[in-house]
Amino acid sequence: MIDLRSDNTAAACTQVLDALTQAGQTREASYGDDTLTAHLRERVRVLFEHSTAEVFPVSTGTAANALALSSICQPWGSVLCHESAHIANHEAGATTHLSGGAVIRLVDGPDGTIDPTALETVFDDTWWGDPHQSQPQALSLVCPTDLGTVPPIERIRELTAAARTRGMRSHMDGARIANAVVSLGCSPADLTWHAGIDVLSFGATKNGGMNADMIVSFDPDASAELRYRTKRAGHVPSKMRYLSAQILALIDDELWLRHAAHANATASTLASAFANMGAPPLHPVQANLVFVELTDQLQASLESAGVAYFELHPGVARFVTSWQTDPDEIESLVRALSPG
């Protein structure tokens, strides 16, 4: 089977497993007071060029998103996000739950990216200062988007600036942030706080980790909130060093970027094969996700080649490559999809 259902199906990489073994060689202080978490904090501050950034390792991306947003949105507030965003469609209302009641409001836009005009329309339709309506307090952007596109930094900066004029702060769901950094060829700082992001959900599990993601906070007020919110939500593990060790193993020596580059490249190869078969991707392929319309011929070819994929909607399939995707398998699939 050629498994392209999700990058979550990929294994934890050898470097992460080795780091976990090494982390178990000594006794360490608990609840984040260990040397590995301290090293992760300093490493992240260098990586993001931010001397006061705080890190909060958690075990899931859902926790990272919901807790990050809870730190910048009060219970009577609302979070604005794209209609395809993961927080709105695939996290069972976690943001509303962990924030104590914040409402999620949807904003449209092409290819998974919020349209600035649509955002202004939401602003215009808001009863600002009226207690009968939840007040927009947080903007949540996804990069790469849930449709596999990577918005340019200028668009991110434009959206966060518009939000800030309304007194809002901004969050980025970076479950696949490495893929976005590689796609844009930019620095992590330029993609995040330089572009107006206050809190970031940094994904590691999809990129070779075992069970580790983290919140990176560039906002001191959000950091102060997260110190207590993470604990109250049950996301301050006593042996936090094992989460920190995984993330360190990925960001040291730029392994996270090499993994992402491999995933992006194999997705691009796959997208070209679909296009040659007469099934061009439904959205620009700028990271490691490919969406295509399933024709009868394509379904038959995929079944014959032994490909596992995720049917997002009836007739629409999603294919996700990962750090572990075998280029030889992709080349074999390309041959199977080639006309004639």
C-alpha cells in the first residue's frame, strides 16, 4: 500500500526516537523545569529571533490551537477564521471549550486564505461594544492552509494589521509550519511575529515527531495566561522533557526543514502526475497536500496502484505526503497514472 491518507500516518523519525532514549538516561526536574525544556526555550528564541518568546510543549495540535486562542480571547469574545480552518471543522469545539465560551465566526476567501475584503465585511457587520454580540478578539490564520496553499507573508501581514486596528490579536495554526517556511523560503520570524502573529501553534508530530507540538508565544500577556491555562487543561506533563526532546531533535540541524522539503517535493511530483492524467489539483499545491476530483478512471488507477487516500467529500480526494514518503513509490504511482 502507498499510504497518502495523512502525514499523521508517518512514523516518528529515528532522530526523535534516539532523542527520547537519551532523555531517559538521567533524572530531571518535573513539570517543565528540566534542562531539555530550558534548552528548547533558548533554541526557539534564537530560531525565531525573539528574546522573550515562551514555549509551552503540548501533546496535540488541538490543544495547541485551543489553548493558544484561549490566551488571547475572553469567554465572551469571538475568534475569526477561514471557513475551512481546522479549529472550525475538526476539533470538536475545543477552542470554545478551553476558552470558556468563545464563539468561532467564519470568514471566506479563495483557496483556504481569508479575503481582506471579507474580513472587513465581518468587521462592518459586528455590533462593536454591544454586549448582545460576541466581540471579535482573535484572528486565527492557518499556514499552510487546510487546502494546502501557503499565503504570502504580505497577505498575513495585511490581515493581522487589519485585526490589530480593531484591538484584536492574531494566532497562527502552524501544524505544518515547516512546510510553509520551506515553500516561502523565509525565516520563521518573518512568517510569524514579524508578520503580526502573537501566538503560534508549532506542529512537530506531522513532521517526524511522535506526540509533541508546542505553543510559541511572542506576547507576554498571552504567556502569563498560558502558564495557568495549560495546567488547568491538563497539558503540563510531569515528564515534559520527553516532549521537548522530540521538538529539539527536529529543529536542531534543520531536520524539520529537510523533512518538509522532502514532503513538499513529493507532493509536487504527485500533483504533476494528476494534471497529466487530466485531473489538475483543485487548489495550488504549495506544501504537502494535493486535492483532486475523483473521476472513475482515476479511482480505478489508484485502486490498481494500491494507494490509500482520504475522501474529503464525495468525489474529492486529499493526498498528503510526509517526511517518510518513498520517492520510488511516488515514481511508481506516477507511471501508473501516466496516460497510455
